[in-house]
Amino acid sequence: MIYNFSAGPAVLPKEVLQQAAAEMLDWHGSGMSVMEMSHRGPEFSVILAEALADLRELLAVPESYEILFMQGGAIAENALVPLNLAGLSSTGQPATFDYVCTGSWSLKSIKEAGRYGHAHVAADMLATAGDQQSAAIPDRAAWQLSQEAVYVHICANETIDGIEYQNAPEVTAPLVADMSSSLLSRVINVADYGVIYAGAQKNIGPAGLTIVIVRKDLLGYALPHCPSAFNWQTVASHGSMYNTPPTYAIYIAGLVFKWLKRRGGVAVMEQVNIAKAKLLYDYLDASTLFENRVRPDCRSRMNIPFFLRDEALNQPFLKAAGDHGLLQLKGHSSVGGMRASVYNAMPIEGVQALVSFMQEFELLSGLS
Ligand SMILES: *Cc1c(COP(=O)(O)O)cnc(C)c1O
């Protein structure tokens, strides 16, 4: 048995891959693979419409929001957020954007936004985290938000650092959230946000699809030089078909949405995700060999970084894990250590197998 703990592109539900394999050469008797179809033909129109409707249902997205299927990933959206919203500024250009820095991905968003206006860091975990042993989201009360900011940006789940908001913070300006590694892993209230964006390849589907959920009253404020194919209003008015969408990635994401619905939806999935994360964190907190360095109330359910207190054991650990079929546990190069990504498609059996292996490894390392 193989369990793949990759942070992204990541594990997909086996049933989805089996169905895609069965339909690979001939989708529903059409005689064509989805990859070969016109994106404007009747077959793909059904695939797209169902994917949009299923995603809207799964997240209970209100009618006052558009769902866009785009390309370019979250890194492109880091630029497209300011490019599409800067026109909201009442003080003229350059506009001011508020950012909360909670780790590697929000830092990247800040640097990109600074190219299109004034990216103000309202709170910075990296600056205030004196105690490296317990990283945490800066207290909401300490955020220095700007009066004139057109939006407040957060990274809902820091995929590399393993830090996750448990609730949407209350702010006055529209809240913009990068949910690349947490969308559909937990129940959210979409109405708390102005914009939600996510690359699909962590928790949803293949790389190539980018999801943007945007409140309709925020459309129409793009800077004049925003490329048409990346102008949210243009994409919305063309039903995500202004340019050729990533058809196969949308098809697979659509199968994942149906898989989620069969499993009982996001609320049921959230309970499984809580149980999976608890299993691993409880073990880490009790261990004398391994440790997690995030304050418990800010810990990610999707990406769980951990360190071996004896760094010399890193390589032997990864080797032994691989021998047990536990793959891609090496942490991101910028933080080192290990990381287990336990997205929706990771069954609880995978986390049980990981914890049993770690217990065994800890026991053996104590004997030598
Ligand atoms: C992976 C990831 C990104 C980068 O996504 P791309 O698809 O490579 O652009 C950005 N933000 C978060 C939170 C991520 O997990």
C-alpha cells in the first residue's frame, strides 16, 4: 500500500482516477476523450456547467458571487488580485492593499502586490515571532489596518509553514483569501470574503485549473493594463470561456466535486480532516523524537510540518518511510524537516499508517 503525502500536486481520490481512466478514450459514448473536445461543444458544456454547479453547492456559494475557472495558479492571482481591485481606491492610484504575513506564501503575495500599488503589511508573523518554537497568526487586535486599503489579504492556510486560520478574521475592507491548500477541506462562510482564490493542485484536482470566487460588486475595478484573459469581469461575462479553459483539469475537478458530494459534502469531509489531523498532532505532542512548532490554535489541518529533534536521523527516517510506502514526507527546502500533507483524498488509514510507522521508528531510535 502506498500513501502519498505530497504538498502539491497531490494525491487524488483513487475512485476519481479510476473513472477518468475508464473514460479516457471515450467519454460517455461520444467517441472522444475530454482532452479532444471543443470547449464550446455540447459535451464539454455539460462538464463545465456541472462542475460549476457542484462547486457552488458544496461551498453554498451565494448567487451574489461569481465562480471563475481560470489559469495561472495562485501565483498569477497574487498579481491579478491587485490588478483587478486597485480601481476600488477612492484616493486614486497607486492604491493601498493590506496584507497579513503568516509565512512563505503570504510573503510571496505581498511582494507581488507591491508591483501594483502600496502593499502595506498590517501584521507580520515573521517579524514578531520571537519564539521560533511556536509560530502563530498575529493577534487580530494588533493588526494595523490602513484606512484607505481597498482589501485585506490573508493566506488562509500556509502550506509550507503549517499555519491555518480557524475562522475568517473580521475586517471592514473586502477580505481576500488565498485558499490554495484548504478550499473544500472545511466549511466556510463565503459571504465573509470578497474574493477567494485557489490553485487546484493541492486539494481539488490537477495543476492548471485556478478557482476564483468573487463577489459581483467587486467586478469592474481592474486597472486598464490588466490582461483581458485575466480580467475577472471579462472572464465572468464569458462564463469562464473568454479564452480556452483548462478543459481536462476542469473535468477531473468536476469528478472530485461529485466524489465529495457522494461522501456527504464538505461538513462530513471536515470531520474526517479533524480526526486525521488530531491523530498526527496528538502523537507529535507526546513524542520525544518528533515535534511540531506551531501554536496549537493556529495549526493547519492540511499540512503538518514536523521536525526530528536529532537532525542526523532525517535521512534514515525518509528512507525507512519510503520502504514502508509512505512517500513525499520531506519538508519544504526553506524550512527543512518533514511535512505530511493530508488533503481530502488522504484516507484516515494513511495517517494511521504514518503514525504507526513513526512510533516504531521512535522506539527503534531510542534503543540504538
Ligand atoms: C501552492 C500554493 C501557491 C502557489 O500556487 P501555484 O499554483 O504554483 O501558482 C500559492 N499559495 C498557496 C497557499 C499554495 O499552497
